[in-house]
Amino acid sequence: MYYGEIKKFDISNGEGVRVSIFVSGCRVHCPGCFNKCTWDFQYGKLFTEETENEITEALSKEFISGLTVLGGEPFEPENQEVLAPFLSKVKKMFPKKTIWCYTGYVYDKDILPSDGKKHCAFTEQFLSRIDVLVDGPFIEELKDISLQFRGSRNQRILHLK
């Protein structure tokens, strides 16, 4: 898996001050996407053990509320394969910090059902580590800058825990 960016002090993508990783690779391709460069699965840098260490070091700060995973698209199967075990490590190391995840797919249609188009061998483990999921594609006609933690009115903030 590749990633485009790690933000160590992010206040835009979840509650509190967070560490955010923007993974690479997306098949949704929402018109008006703010991060088109991450559609390419090989954009940015390779996610390595050093990357994991950089993120966990940033998460160790007491004032950091948690980790946010966005993209690109975290629920592409290639990304789930890497993220599921990594998020398990994060939860074990920081059980009181929250994990937020953003997806352009719809939770109860594309992800949760075993026959959903983004459900794969890693989905249950991946979902079990996520506290808050922001789901749904960005729809330019429904863009609303007054919404907190969302870009368009169709997107939902789902508390999975």
C-alpha cells in the first residue's frame, strides 16, 4: 500500500487533534474530489514498518485524540489488507484513542454485507477497529461547507462503537 501524506496535527478530519494518513488508491473517483492525486494506487510513498513507527510515535502524544484514515479509499481491498492489521496494532497500543475512517462507499450497502462490493477477507477485522466511519461518496451538488467532518449532505457520520 502507498500513502500520499501523514498529518501529525489534524483538526479537520475528526474530533480533537488527530494524526491522519491519506492512503493511495481509489476506484470511486467522485467528481469534485479534493484529493484526486490519491486515486493512483502508487501515488506517494510505500507504507512500511518505518511508516507505522512514525504514526505510532505521533499518536503517543498525550494531546492526540486518535488516528484518522482517509484517502484515496481505505476500503479498497488492497488497502484493507494492510490497514486491518495496522489498526489492530494501534488499538492495542492506544486503546483509549479513537480511530476515524472516511470512505466513498456506503457502509450498509457496499462494506458491511458479506456480498458487498468492498467486503473482503479483511473487512471484519478492519471494521472492528474503527470507532467512527464517515461514509458515502462526495457529491458536488450536495456540497455543504457548514457540515462538520463531511463534504456533502449525503455523507453520514456513523458511530460503530
